[in-house]
Amino acid sequence: MENRHLIDLSIKYGLSSADVSKLVSIVYQVGVHDMESKEFRRIVTYLCENKLINIPPEEIIEELKRKGLING
């Protein structure tokens, strides 16, 4: 299944397939499993816009909690 939002983000931010996989993995770890949901799109967009893909997942999750994007 293709996710148009992820494709658009990968083009806009020059993400590799490994980067996209990491994004999906992190969002799944925080309990968002619907890749078509607004919550999923909001989280992955935030991570890309703020160039947070290359930091450790634990730090990403803490950042998402601080910003109120996930429940902590």
C-alpha cells in the first residue's frame, strides 16, 4: 500500500527508504497504527520539518511528548 503523504515527504526532504521506514517505526512505537490518520500525518510532518529523523528514537519520542503530539 502506498502512502501519498510519505511519498511527498520523502521527495520534499530527500528521505531514503531507511528514513521512511524509521519514521513509520517510530510512529507505530507511539501507538499510531493508521497511516492514513491525521495524527500520523501530523507526527511525520513534524519530524521531517524539524529534521528529527537522525536522532535516537528515545529522544524523538520525548520530543513528541513535549510538543503534545502524543500522550505521555
